[in-house]
Amino acid sequence: MKGFSLALIAIMSTLLISTASASEFGVDIRFSTEEARIIRAFYEHHQQSGESSKKKGRGDLPPGIAKNLGRGKALPPGIAKQLLPGQLVGTLPAVPNGYERVIVDGKILLVEIATQVIHDILTDIILR
């Protein structure tokens, strides 16, 4: 019985450690300079060619929620997120495990999936 208790404690400790966020360990997850360059170039090219002429996503959020989109804050539950275009995703380096890149209100966010905490934001890229 004692061996079972120790095994259970070991499993629980492992689970707690694996669900901790990167910020709890002092790791700063952000868009790299290369990621930002690739994303900007993609949207500049597609806007110049007229493919993104519709200003999608801008002003869809209530002002209070839009104002609260910031690093270190969690996305509100039920907020409308869009995935990045597949063609763009294919040119970017892989996102760190447990994170996703999404579009919210015309901004590109790097979000921790488990907590929905925003780790970085690229603004004024999609709607130049």
C-alpha cells in the first residue's frame, strides 16, 4: 500500500509540473524576429495583390474587451478567434508545444492553449 501511495504522489507531481505554464518557470515565449518578418511579408504581399482587401476582424470586439487584449492577460471565454491562413502557417517555424497563433480583432496573438494567456501580440499587420 505504501508503494502505491508513493507512486500516486509521483504521478500527481509529474502532472502538476507538466501543466504549469512557461511563464511560471521564467520562460518568455514571444514571436521571434523571423516569425514577425514572415508574417508581415505575407500580409503585405496579399494586401498588395488585393487578396486581403476586406478589412476583416477590425472593430468586431466591444471597446472594453479590445482594450484588454494585452500580454499577460487571458483571452475572454468565447472570443472569436481565426486561424492563420494555411499558406502562412506552412512558411512559419513550428509554434512551441502548448501554444497557438491566432487572429483576434485584426491582431496576431501567440496564446498559451491551456490558460488562454496572451504571450505576444503583433499589431497593425493584417490591416495596413
